[in-house]
Amino acid sequence: MHPVLRLFGIGTVFSIASIGWLILGGTTSSRSTAQRGSLSDQVSDLWGRPQAQAAPTLTYNWQTERIEQHTETVNGVNKLVTTRVSDPHSLDASPASSELSANVHLDRRLKGLIWYALYDVAFDGKWTYVHEEPTSGELNIAFRFPDPQGIYDDFRFEVDGVARPEARHPKDGLVALAIPVSPGQEVSLRIAYKSRGQDQWSYQPATGVANLRNFHLKVSTDFSEFDFPAYSMSASQKTRTEQGWVLDWSFREVVTGHGLGVVMPNLIQPGELASALAFSAPISLFFFFLVVFVLSTLRRVDLHPINYLFLAGAFFAFHLLFAYSVDHLPVVPAFALASVVSMVLVVSYLRLVVSSRFAFVEAALAQLVYLVGFSLAHFFDGFTGLTVTVLSIATLFVLMQVTGRVRWAEVLASQPGVDPRTPRTA
């Protein structure tokens, strides 16, 4: 076959394979999206949603009396009437101290092609309020659960160490209570429960900017990797433990509008990984075809575009098998299975087409680098682009050194009279 026709044929094979990968990537992405839409609500209903526990709202209410006079006309006679009027007043209050703790236990679950970062949390909060106003009145305490549809086990609501049973009947996810207060009185409040959610847990000290006094939050985890939610403060101190981390936020007095919390670590999403591998597969196939073409040309090995078609099929088998096995097997075994199957297809085929040495050495090494190695880079977030860059430069360097003294006009010249039945040698 004329070299130009051979190149055109190889390019056609590459284009067909690329279209197949685009279809596979789109199909896998669509499967993931469909599963996420159908399963997310089910998981949320079963396990809960991301929780953001808000601090209890404290409002001081009191009344002042004043004398009001007005004139009334009775039987044509004007009379001065004096009445006593009570005026209501309200003032937002803040705790004098906050001592909070949250123990978070991670419990990941795989549903279809999606990993969900679920967790159990045991929350225990203690707040104190010091009545610094000169008048007596009523302190309204309002506590809102982070998820109105959530489950809260072993719920405790105590004021000055006394359990308040009326707090066990929340309305619309809100517990409200009013207690009398007098000047200089100190009120202690404790709220504790066990619940569960997903993705992240956080604590919101107030709505908007607030002054936090004598504030301490300790979050204990049983996982080693974590992050902080967006628009939140990082921990003041991080202590590594055998199970995970202890994260401490301690402030003597700070003015802030940010929350505090932790984001659960999650595993690689199988559906997203399968889609990414399929969409980037043409890059790895291009490098593989380039290396095989150069080596076969230098060694006068007659590889027909049909041979390249079968090689592309073996590469496609890797992504196809991985995409439809990863929702039945863990990611690593599914990846290993797809890699072994694809390499066996390529090596066993080129052993018949060319030679055992070419199949087991050059082709196997190229496939190991450009298919398996390139795909492995997707496991490390942020390194895929760097891997492509390094492989491109390394491949360019090697091919330039190998072909630096080659006269391509002679090598690519057509060779009439070659019997296609002649045994090929590497």
C-alpha cells in the first residue's frame, strides 16, 4: 500500500475510534447524571442532607410603663383621662460563651456509579447567657434543627441543668422556649443530639456578622482527609489522632460572619472517571499509533490500516469494559481487569501479525505507558494535564533521537513487488 494511503487509512481508523469514545463518554456521563437525579433524593431521604447547625437565637423581651393622658368628652364635658400604657421592647442577645463539640463518623455508600459521603454526627452544645440589662424581662430561646426532615436521636434540651420536656415538640423544625430573667442572672443552655447527613457538616454562629465571645468548637473525625466548607474559617488548631483529626476553633472574642465546619472526603466517582477516561482516550491512542507507526516503518513491518483498526478496538475494549464493570466492582479491580484484557488483546494480536518480540516488548511497553499510565493519571486530581504534557515531550524526544538520522523520503517510499504472504520480521 502506498504510504499516503496507509496514513489516510490510519487517520480514518483514528477518527472512527475517537467518535466511538465520544459516544461512550457521553453515554456514561448520561448514566451518571440519570442515576444522580434518581438516587440523590432517595439517599437524602434515607440518610439526610448536608447539615448546617445554626446557633440558638436569643432575644430579650421586656416592657416599660408610661403614663398617657388624653381628653375625652362625656355629656358635653371635657375630662382629662390618665392611663397606664405598657410598651414592649425587644433586643437581640448573644451568648457570653459557647462550648461545642461534634464527633463525625464517615460512612461512604456506593449507589450505581456514584459514591455518597455519608456521616453520623453526635453534636453537644453548651451556651451561657448573662443578663447584663438593668431591667427584668423574658429571654426567648429559639433553636432550629439543621434539617427539618432529619432524624435526631437522644435529643436533649436543658436549661440550667434541667431538661425541658416541652422542647420535645418542635414545630416546623423549631424549638422555642421563654424563661424569665433578672439583672445579673446567668442562664446555661445545653442542646445535644445524634443525627446523620452527607457531604459536609458546619456550624453557623449567627445570621450575618456577629460577635463571638469565649467561643470553642471541637470537631473530631475518624477520617484522615478533610477540607473546610466554602466561606468558612479554617480550624485554629489541627491535631492528628489514630482515627483521624481533632479540629479546634477557639476565640476569646472575634467578629465574623463566617461559619465553621468540615467537608467529608469522598472517593473517586466511578461514573465521572469512566467518562473522563473515554473523552481523553484519543490522546493515548494517538501516542500509541505514532510509536507503532514509527517503529513498524523503521523495521519495514507492513502494518495495514485494518491492523490499526483491531488495535484501536483493543484500546476501546479497555474503556468499554471499565465503564460497564465499575458499577459492579470497586474502581481499582475494574481498572486492573480492563487493563489486563486490553493488553492481552493487543499483545496476542501483534504476536501473530508481527512477531513475539515486537508484541511483548515494544507494543506492550507503549500500551503500558500510553494507555494504562495515562489512565492512571486520572486518579490524581489535577495531574492529568501535567501527565499529557510530560508524555508529549518525552515521546517527542525519544522519537526525535530514534529517527534523527532517518531519511524519510527513502523509508516512506513505496515498495512494489513485496509479497503480502512473506513472513514479517521485527
